[in-house]
Amino acid sequence: MNISRSSFKLLILFIGMISSAKAQQKFLFNDTCLYPFFEYLKTNEAANILHLGDSHVQAGFLPNTVANKLKQKFGDGGTGWVFPYNLASTNGPDGYKWSSNTRWSADRIVDRNISAWPGPGGIVITGSGTLTYTGKNIGEAEIFFSEGTAEASDGEFTQEVTDFGQVARLIFHNPQSTFSIKLPRVQFYGAIIYSGNPGILYSSIGINGAQFMHYNQDAQTIPTQMQILKPQLVIISLGTNEAFGGITATQLRQEMDKTVNAIKETAPEASILFTTPPSGMMKKRQVPYKKKGKTRYRVSYVRNPQVAVIRAEMIQFCKDNNIAYWDFHEAMKADKSFVRGWNPDHVHFNAFGYTRQGSLLYDAIIASWEKWQQK
């Protein structure tokens, strides 16, 4: 078969584009910015990671996949940040559960009328009563709330005042699967679960509908996250709601700058890793048709062009500020399995899609880790 010179050039270009897309699946950009994190992890055989985001993170499948794979490789330092999403009448990660003998009200950073500061996790429940946590491998628990004195019958119990409220600590000599704490009327912010072993402590904080501006609107939110979670690495997975909310590239840059500055001011040693958002879809209602006398519409989905704008500005921001990033927006294009990874709304993924995204992010982080080890 004869191939013309022009056709051959197009073939080479096409192969190059495919190779580039596949490379973006496996590697981080500006990954030398993560070398301090890798050095800390190697030296201490432990590290704290915070994964900050929106609904893609709140669901739990994405961060849990990354966390579980990292823990298999480096050890399990504990569950990290946990919150009673079920008591706030919203979805949350699998793997642990909260229960209570009373009803609680909730506030989130994305709500228009907030009755109380939503705390470091971006969501808070208000009420009184006994909260019971059920999970696994509990060696120590730090429990954060606004005021008053807590009571606990489990483990060694202490309580002290922090800059933003109270923290109660429970220490167990043998790993536990549950504990309870009785609280007066408080704003309950959440807890940190430690295993008592070296390894990865991976905390995820995600709020449905969240944008950079929501984490920035209260000056104490991000600094408090840094203060209590003490991360050596902060992964930021935001941008989807900005793309559907009409924010401009200039406004996005301003909000990203606020977030990064807040992290650096409180946790100057922490490395930062941005991930670009997935290529979300928009509904496009097509020509109506009639079926058994009723008018129906065929609905198709098209890519939201604003996502590409958000992606480009995010990448340029990372380049300008020497921040590591993973271009998931492009990486998913090279993975045909994401065709079956969408939820019906074509904005979110199903469990398979988020698990696949988490696996790719883990692979990219480990590729940079191995590159650092060989330097």
C-alpha cells in the first residue's frame, strides 16, 4: 500500500498526539515542586495529605482510591478527616459511619444564609446529644467542636481550647472500631482518625457545589485546615462549578491566588498539586418528535466550552507560580473507559469513573515519585 508524503505526515502527527495524551495520564507537570513532599515522606515514612475539592471529592470514590493505593505502598496512618455527612442529610464517603440519638441541623460554605461558620471541613452540624463514630483501626481521635465540655467513656480522654473552638482527644491502647462522645449544644466540625502507625494520613474535604471562592470567603477556613491537618501535600480538585457558574478567567485566577496564598502563609512547607477538571457536558435538547400522540425530545450532550477556558487558566496559573499540576482534562481523553464512567447528568462520574480517575492520579504521583528516586 502506498502512502503519500502528506498522509504520512498526518499519520505521524496523529500518533504523536495520542502519545502525548497517554503521557499526560502518567505524569505530573512541574513535578519538581513535589520533591520536598517526597523527601519528607522518605525521611519520616509518613506524611499528611489534604485533598480539597467539590462534589467530585465529597462523594469519596476519587480520594479514597488515591488514599488506599498510597497506603498500600507507604503504610496506613489512619482515615484522616471524617465528618457526619449522613447527619447533615447529604452524601459522603463509604468506609465509616456516624450516628446520633438526636437530630442535627447543617450549614455549608456554599449556602446563601449561613447561621454558623461551617468550620475547616466547609460543613458543620449544630445540635446536642451523643455522636457515635464507626470505622476501622482507630488508634486516636481528635474531635473538633465550637464550645462547651464533652464527655466520653472510651479511651483516654482530654480536652483543650484551640484558636477556633474545642478539641477533644481520645487515645486507645488497642485499635478500636467505634467510639461515642456526648456534646452540649455545639457546632460540630468533624474529627481526625489516626491509626497510631506510620504511613499516609489522607484527608479529603469536598463540598457539593464548591468553588475556590467558597473556601476563600471566610479568612479562617483554609488556615484552620492547615493548622489542624498539618499537610505536607495539598491536592486541589476544583474548577467544575466555576465552568458552569460563568466565572471569568480573571476572576478564577484571583480566587486561585487567594487559596494558594492562604496555604503558603499557614503551611509554607506544604507542596501543592492542582488537578484540572473533567470535560463536563451540557444538555442539548434536539428536535421534538411524537410518540403515541405525545411530544417527546431526544436529548444529547455536548462539551461545556467553558471547561477548556478554566483548564487553560489553571495551567497557566500553575506555570506562572511554579505549582505542580495534573492535566486530568486531557488525560481522560486518552482513556476510552471514561465513556462508561459518566453519571446520567454527564457532569459527575459514577463509581467506576471516579475510581478510574483516582487510579490515574495515583499512577501520575507514583511516576513522579520514581523519577525523584532516580535523580
